[in-house]
Amino acid sequence: QVQLLESGGGLVDIGGSLRLSCAASGGTFSPFGVGWFRQPPGKEREFVVTVARNGKVTYADSVKGRFTISADRANNTIYLQMDSLKPEDTAVYYCNRNFDGTGYWGQGTQVTVSS
């Protein structure tokens, strides 16, 4: 049984930084087939960054140059480093990871950028 645990969200000032973590238990690590998504208040969930199974990394235009996805095999964790945060980055952030052909979602972590 795969479980994802997200952490790292919080309240930050404009221009600040946060690093989100998505730790997995019960699944074999892979840096591919992963992604981060977010749901702003009152809006639909949207993609932030994905890493395809071929390794191609795609960032949403709104976060290019400010957000970076990375992975840590030893801890079976993926990260989202978020810099130069803006009020429009305020959202619940979700990780998505694929294990043996099945996608799993984290529970979500709130990021609030104070204006």
C-alpha cells in the first residue's frame, strides 16, 4: 500500500521561498512519472510541473524560472523548491506519483503568499 505524505507548506511573504516535500512509503522510488499540481481558492486544480516517464520536465508558464522539482532516491521523496513567491501562487499543493502504473495523490499542503 503506497502512501504519500506532503509537508513544507505555510505562510510566506511575497518574494519568499518554500520547499515542499512528498515522501512515499510502500513504493519503489522513481524520479519519473511524478508531478506537482495546485488548486487556488475557488478554482480548478492545475498542473505546476510534471516529469514524464521519458524524463521530460514540463513547467507551467506561470512558475518557470521560479520553481524547481527535484528528487531524493535515498528518502523516496520528491521536492518542489518555490522561490520568488507571488500572491497568485497561493493554493493547496498536491504531489502525484506513479508506482507500478498507478497514480497516487498526496493529501495536499496549503501555501499562502501574503500580500
